[in-house]
Amino acid sequence: MGKNEKLLNGSIPKLLLEFSIPAIIGSLVFALYNIVDRIFIGNLGTYAIAGVSITFPIFTIIIAFGMFVGQGGAPLISIRLGQNNNEGASRVLSNVFLMFTIISIIMMCLFTIFLNKLLILFGASGNTLPYARDYMRIINFSIFFNFIALGMCNQIRAEGNSKLAMKAMLIGAILNIILDPIFIFYFKLGVSGAAYATAISNMVSAAFVMFYFTKSKKSILKIKLEYLKLEKEIIKEISKIGLSPLSLQLAASFVAVFANKALLKYGGDVAVGAMGIVNSVYLFMVIVINGINQGAQPIIGFNYGAERYGRVKDTLKIAIFSAMALAILGFIIIEFFPQILISLFNKSDAVLIDTTVSGIRIYLSMIILAVVQIIGASYFQSVGYPQKSIMLNLSRQVFLFIPLLLILPRIFGINGVWLTGAIADVVSFLITAVFMLKEMKRLEECHELQMCSI
């Protein structure tokens, strides 16, 4: 059975498993870039991990634009492949590459000029600023390679080659794990060593991805010289779909600024360091859930383009239940064995450990409900409803999170910061549930009529 035939008629649970496992492994690899750095940096002391935690909003901005272009282009590629328009899919790929190139140059220039001011704005103190600056000044000059290495794996998955996308990310992650202790401890480069390890790893992964899209015979899609020109309509379509993950990540960065300032006020640098660990665990869980999203995306996009709406609905339902099962496992570990996770980052600072244990149990207590919001927002992005996706993303990050951060810490102190995550997850779940129930009904009607309007 060919790739296209499999997407149209293959068993959905088997397809989701086939696409999701490599995507989850690849997504975990992506998380490792951030988490492994923090694990090694945590051994340099509380100020070091707090300093790197301060960079989270900037790192999130980089990820935001990577997702804006990468996830904006992937559904378009899947839909065009479902329509047997391979040339159109390759034109989308080439525009993705050009957009990554232009955006990375702009971001590197801006961060070079404003890095110190941004870090102070985001909550760096006199103790943590040197660590944050040393880390980001190196990461800044590898933004382009980060985009290609991680962002363009979305395009590899969009053509149904999840295993190769996983390999591309594994190459960088394994190299990062090897280089981190060498640069940090052997060469005594501290946080700069972690940044060098990440930058070099991204360069190697990027080279692998570019070879695949230019020379490999395995790829349906190709970056060709004749396609390397910005096309207004394609950029417009990419931007329309990519605006949802962009808004989500920018909102997350904005929220991180408010959270860092509240944590610094009510708990000091130790609380900021604790949030760095909590965010690493949260990132790990969200990345796993997004692995299921990425596994479902080519199935949903291809079948939506082929007007197989019953399969779209079934894929969506299976993706939600699969993600919830994984979230339940994560919830059990977080609530009953948090010390196991926290000890990876720091084993010696009792105050940091106690603060993190308390925070993670509250902040991630409703992670199971958050699954529905994450899957739902991604689904609407995949089928060309970016407005609904943006609405669902912003409902949690902006309309709920920021007001709660401004109110709850005044009443409950540092616990008020932790409570914002749990309350935002509950309310955003209720909002998303309403959207998803209506969408399930719409898909059923589309299936019966054999047609659907966007």
C-alpha cells in the first residue's frame, strides 16, 4: 500500500501510532535540547539555573516563529499532497525555507542590539543577568540553524515521513547530550558551554534536513532554485495558519515575563529557578502531547483535503483519548513522585527543591484537562480554521493567565502564581469543549453530505 493510499484507507489507530511514535520521540528530543541544558546547568548552582530560566521568554519567541512558519506550512503541504499537487507542495516548502532565512536574520540583529535590556525586562537580577547573557548571546547566533533543524521537521512529517524527522532530531539531541558535559565541565565554559553544545547540535541537524530536501531521493518535496522566490499567496496562507501557534508561543513568552516578575517579588531568585524546573517538566509533557498532534496532522490534513471527513473525525477522537492517557501517567508522577523529576535538576539546594515540589504539584494539577485545549487548537489549525485556533490558544495564555497572575499573587503570595496554571487549564478546557462538540457535529454533517465548507 502506497503512502497516499495508506493515509486514505489504512487503519487510523495504526496510522496514528506509526506517525505519532516517531513524532513523540522527535518531540522529546526537541525538549531535551532545553531540558538537558538545565539539568547540567542546575549543577552549577541556583543562580545559574535561575539565569537560564530568565531566558525562557526569549527562547519561546524563537520557538514561536519556528512554529509560525513550520506549522503554518505543514498543513498546506499535507492538503496539497492529498490533492496530488506535488509541485504546489514543493513551492510551499521553498517559501518556508526563505521565510526562516529572513526571520532568523531579523531576530539575530534585534537580539544582538537589545539583549541586555530584554533580559532585565524579563526579570533578570544582578545575580542572574551574567548567566542569562552568556547563554543567550551564543544561542542568538544559531537561530537560523534552530529553525531549519527543528522547524522544517514539520515539513518532513507533513509528507508522511515521521521516522526520518525523528532521526533528524535525534542526531542533534544525542550530540547535545554528549557535548554538554564536555563544554560545561571539561572545558569549564559554564552556561556558555551549554549554549555552544546546543548551537553545534542544531547545525548538524540542520545539515541533515537540508540534504534530505535537496539531494535525497526519499523526499517527495524538494527545495529547488526555481521555487526559491517569495510567493505572496503562499506566504499569506502560511501566515494565516501559522498565526495560531505564533500567538500561542508569544503569549507564553508574555506570560513568562509576568510570572518571573511575580516570582521574583514573592519568592526571589529561588522561586524563579523553581519555575525554570516546572517549565521544563511542563514543556516535556506538552511536547509529548504535541507529538500526537504532529502524528495526527498529516492524517487529518490529507483526509480533509481528500474530503474524507469521517476519517478526520475518527482521527481527532483517537488523538484526544491517546493524549489524555499519556497525561494521566504524567499527572501520577508529578503528584506522587515529584522529587524524582526535580532531582534531575538539583539535588543539593533544599530550599529550591521544597519550593519546586510545592509549585509543580499545584501548577500542573490540571494537566489532564489541558490536553483537550492543546489538541483542539492544533486541530483547527490543521483544517484551515486559524481564527478558532488562535481564540483557543489566547483564551488560556492571555485572557485567563495574565489577569490571574495580576490578581492571585496579591492574595496567596507565591502560591497564587502556581494556582494560575491550574485555574487557566480548567477554564480553557470548558471553552475548548464547547468548540470541539460543535466541530464533531459539523464533521458528521460533512461526512453525510460528502462536502464541507471552510
